[in-house]
Amino acid sequence: MNLTVNGKPATIAEETPVSLTYLLEALNVEQREYVTVELNGDIMDRGDFEGTTVKDGDTVEFLYFMGGGR
């Protein structure tokens, strides 16, 4: 399956749609408990990760929001 992940081409071995949870594991995303996922321009709710599937050609962004500053 060919995807665009954080603006770069990425390939995973699976040919069928996979859940966001599976994708996070397959791509070894760090700090999964803190990541926000944008799928094809839509921010996904964490509770929907298991039931939301990613298919060939999708665009995924992994975002980390940090506090700080003055």
C-alpha cells in the first residue's frame, strides 16, 4: 500500500485497508499516546483510530502539539 506520510512517500506491505492503530504500529510512530492524526485533511478522534481505515493513496500527517513559550 502506498501512502503519503508527513509529506513523504511511504509504503507498507499490506494491500488491504488497515486501521490507524495498525498504521501507527507498522510505521513505528513514537509517543503514540500523544500523536494527533490527520487523514486526508481531517483530524481524527483518538477513539476512532481502531475503526478508521487507511487505504492506498491516502495522505496521513502525524502531529504533536506542544505547549510552552511566554
